[in-house]
Amino acid sequence: MKKIVLLITALLFAVSLQAKGDLHLFSVDNKAGKITPYMIEEALDKGGLHVELNSNMIGPFTKQFKKTKYKVFTLMTFWSKKYTKELVDKYPKAGAFTPMGMGIYQAKDENSLHFSVLTAEAQGKILGIKDLSLLKKIEAQVLAVIKKNFPNAKHTYSADSLKTSHNLVTTYEMEVDPDDDMDDVQDEFTMNLESGFKPFGFVVPEYMDVNEVLTKDDTVESPYDFYLTYSICKLPVIYTVSKSRPEASAFAPCTTMIYKKKGENKVVVGFPAVYNWLSSAKVEDKAAKVELLKAQKDFQSILKDVTE
């Protein structure tokens, strides 16, 4: 009986070692502070990934909250020069991770710099994509950049994600008249959307016209009349969550997708729900949960207003 118990314990231990959460986590020695987010941006760019946003959050944290425990806290977003077009052409909801995010952080009392980025499996789960081949190719690009430029970085995974019954991408739709000018539809929709951000404390550090990528600057056809993404931030959310779960910064800023597919009489707008933060990054701190759920409610009210 003792041998059986020991065998079961060993098997459970082995399974736990192989378990993979939703986030790739990297740590690399940075005692001297020589590794910077700008170095990471350059490395990603050389590795076939276009960086859209490289946002240093230390200034905003200290300005609004008067303190931070980090000496490095950067939100970075990027997309694949090789595979993003094919991915969004095939899967409309993939815009929710176009660009995708990487959190880069280092506390004042530690010598290691950390990177956090979603796994292909996690992105597939969130987007509802079963064929992970394209997501795996983009993931391989990211991992290759880190391995090449930071060969001594320690690679682990986050803990198993928490179960959630919520939809992982929140979407709303607005019917449009097919005879309307689509440029006018786009302009009116985005104007109404942007006017709703500020009253709720949301800011837009980056905006991307995804159709420029899909059409290769008007040299090929896109399946969309228009496709835009907004990077959306709410500082109290990022700051509060960072205290206990800095790895959740892989979800920040949140990418909001807006698209009108050719042949369809609707505009779709959506974003990865905060339930991903709660689930994938195992955010259990009470104050962080309050901020996240409030942001979800507020953002849903904005999208509901613009689509009614």
C-alpha cells in the first residue's frame, strides 16, 4: 500500500511539472539594468514582429498613485509581419489579439526582468479557434526572439487557469444599410465610440488600421470593408492588478476590434473580456477584481450605446 501511495504521489508530481498555464513567463538577470524595453522592441522587430506600442507605465503610476513597487513596468503590443494577415483574413475575432501584448516588469527589490505573453493555446481558447497552426507560428516567432536574444532567460508557465463560465470575448453588433457609404459608417461609428471613452476613464494609447495590413497597403483585396483596433487602457485597473499579478499585463492594453465584413450588413465590435485576466492570470485580489469587473461593466455600456 505504501508503494502504491508513493507511486500515485510521484505521478501527480510529474503531471504538475508538465502542466501549462495560459501564460509564457520569462525571467532574465538584469541586475545592472542593461536590458531595456527598447532592446526588446528592436529584437521583436528584427524577428519579424512589428511593435505598435512600447508604453512605460512608471511615470503614469507615480503621477496618479504617487508610488509604485516597480522600476520597470512596460506594456508592449505587436503583430506578425508574416502571419497576422492570414490569421485575421481567416478568423475575424483574431483582431482581439491584433496587436497582441507582452508585459515587461521588474520590481525595485529584485534583479530579474520578467516577460509575460499568452500561449497559442490560450489565444485559441479565448478566440474560439480550434486549428492553432497560425497561432503556433506566431508564438514560435516570439519564443525564437526571446531565445536568441536572451539565451539565459528562464522559461516557465503560469499556474493552471481558473475555470470561468463567462464568454471570453465580449462582442456587440450594429446593423447597417448596405447602401450606406462604408467610409461614413466607419467614421460615425468610431467617433461615437471614442466619445464614450473619456467619461469612464479609458484612454487610447494606440490605434491600428488593420485593413492596411490585410490589403498590403491597397495592393490586394481584404475580406473587410474596414477593420480597426484600439488599444484601450484604464490606469487604475493596470496599477491595482500589477500589485499582485504583474503577469496579467500580457492582456494590457486591451485590444478592441471593430470590423465590417464584406457581404454582411453589420459592424462587429468586441474585446477580450476581463474574465481572461481573472482566469488566465488567476487574479484573486479583492481590490483588483473590483477594478476589473467595473471596467468590464463600463466598457460594455459604451459598446452597447454605440451599437443601439
